[in-house]
Amino acid sequence: MARARYLETVERKRLNLMDRLEQAARNKEAELQNVVEKAKAENLKAEETNFIIKLTKNNHKLDLDHKLSENEERRKLQLLRDLARIKGQEQKREAAEKRREE
């Protein structure tokens, strides 16, 4: 009878220990999954940040390109005006020279 009770106690302790080991394994797996999810979230944050930085740089580049284009057009227009003014001055000078020659 004592032996049976002893074996019953040992079996109960063994089962209890097995339950605890299984629970520990589940807890460990859950913790690992939690770490993996946190790492994924951190990677996603970094990717989003890099994407935003890239968009910001691209927008800045587009703004600069637009300004450069506007400045180039303004310079071309000014050059055409200067050429027209010089041509007009040359025509006036030529006309004045013709009048003097007459």
C-alpha cells in the first residue's frame, strides 16, 4: 500500500513536472515570437523612415531642378533681350552713319 502511494506520488510529480516543462516551452516560444514581431516592427519603422527620407530628398531635388530650369529660361530670355537691344543699337548706328554719308 505504501509502495502504491509512493508510486502514485512519483507519477503525480512526474506529470506535474512534464506540465511545467511543456508550459515553459510554450512560454519560450511565445517570447521568441514576441521578439521576432518586435524586430519586424523595428525593421518596418526603419524602412518607413528611409522611404520618407528618400521622398524628401527627391522632392528637394525636384524643387532645385525646377528652380534651375526657371533660372535658365530667365537667363535665355534676358540674353535674347540683350541681343535684341544690341542689334537695335547697331541698326541705329548704321542708320546714323548712312545719314552722315548722304
